[in-house]
Amino acid sequence: MPTDPMYMPLHVGAALHPDVLPDWVQDNTGDNISDRNAKYSELTGLYWLWKNNDSDYQGIVHYRRHFGTANRLTRITHRDHFDRVAGSEETLGLLEDSDIILPHKRNYYIETIYSHYAHTFPGKQLDATRSIIAERQPEYLASFDSLMAGKRAHMFNMFIMSREKLGEYCTWLFPILEELGERIDDSGYDAFNVRYPGRISEMLLDVWLNTRGYAYSELPVISPEPVNWAKKGSGFLLAKFGGKKYAKSF
């Protein structure tokens, strides 16, 4: 974990793995959905934060993805990846002029957001999500359709925002995901594919953000562990041109 005190190590899925990381804050305390971690991934941590933490600013990053500092010289000259992670002084400075901090958008270039998902996972999951929004939150439908037709989006479920805005987002997000779970029959899914609520939520962030019109700043994403870009790239191309669905994370 980064050493800056703005970061709070949180063990997600603690209800499923109670003997792991016992010295960290556990997401199965208080009001929680820790037992849904196999489907919701990092969102069980987000839910715990929403319901149980009173920090003025809140957000999430991951064990293998962090916000990097905007200082390019620091990112180039520091060999330790954790020395390149954004700290509290930098993030608070950004929040003086922006409502939210997000990672740089991911660009799929030769795919739309919808076609990329439909090539790598069942497209019916996005179709069901659209139906839920049309029925329950129709004012967000235009933003959803625009995002699906585009090629760029803020991914990874990474963000920092005020406690009030995070509460607003979670109040909107989690009922959609709960309804989605009722409409999708995932009884035949393996452990990798059953995580679809977490994946869908990555795209819903921009749907909420673009509809609400909040100002945001962006930071690069860095990984403290090696990234096999050749494998990621070949998996992307095989999905688009070879019809090969994703079977694991890269």
C-alpha cells in the first residue's frame, strides 16, 4: 500500500476470507455487502465506505491500480512505483477546482464501449442494464446511449470525490446493480464471469457523471506490478476478430 496517510488499506470480501489481512480494516463490519464480493469485486469496499466512513473526501483505488502523480518528471525518475503514486497534497489541490478526480479515459480506438464489451462478455448484460435505466432512471438514458456508442470512458472504478457526492453516486448505482442481478441468470457462470456487476459499474460511472455535469480532473493510472501489454493486446484483438470471449483478467 502507499504510505501517504490519505490511503486506508481495506480488505474487501472479508466475509468470504476472514483469515486474510486481519490487521486491515474489514469490509464485513457495520452496514455491508461483503458476502457479495465474488460478484461485486471492489464495490463491496465502496459500499462499506459509503455506509461506514465519515471522511470529507472518499474514493477507491486498487491493489494493482493507483492514481499516479501528474508530475511527469517524478514518474520518469523514480524507479519505485509507489514513489509515483499521487498523495494527499496533490489530490486536495485538484479538488479545489474539480468535483471529482478520475483516471485518464481509456480509448478503445477500433471498438465502441458497447461492442468491446459484447465481444468480450455477454452483450445481454448491457442490454438489461439499459432496460433498467430506461424504466427507473430515464433521465440517464441519453448519457448511457452516448457512452455505449463512443470509444472512450473512465474505467477501473477509480475516483475521489466528496462524501456527499459519493453518497449520491452510490444511492443511484447500487439499486441498478441489484436489479441487474435479478434479471441475469448467472447460475452457469464461472468465478470469472460472475463478476459482471463490478464490470458493468465501471461504465455506469460516466453515465452518472455526464448526466450530473460535475467537473473533474484526471490523473494517470500506474501499476505497482508488471503489466503484460502483449497479452492484453492480443486478448483484445482475439475478442474483436476471433470471437474469443475473455476467460481471465490480464
